[in-house]
Amino acid sequence: MTWNYRILEHKNADGSSWFAIHEVYYNEAGTPESCSLEPCFAHGDDTEGLITDMNYMMQALNKPVLSYNQFGNK
């Protein structure tokens, strides 16, 4: 199983949306099948690690936005 950071759209009860970065996990066919329940935050053991993690998160900006609810989350 592989994963990467992706932007997920969350829907509010009133139909409005908000967006956050989550970890998304893929099956062997490369199809997204689950995600982290909570949005992620950048972190690292030092500033270089933090920069590396932030760069991985920035890659999510170049990928299509996914729906948080597509993973069965409410």
C-alpha cells in the first residue's frame, strides 16, 4: 500500500465546503481507498525534515481535489 498527501473537500451541513490536506492511501491498483480521519500538519525532526514534509504537501496542490466523503467518512 502506498500513500501521499492530497487535498480533500469537506462538506458542511449547509452545503458549503472547506478544504484540508490529508494522507490518502492507495490499493495495489493505485486507486485511493482510505484517508486519515483528521487533516495533516507539516512536521519534522528538524527544519530540513519540516521543509521536506512541506514540499510533499505542496505536491498535493498539483493533483485533483478528492472528496472526504468518498472514503465513507462523514
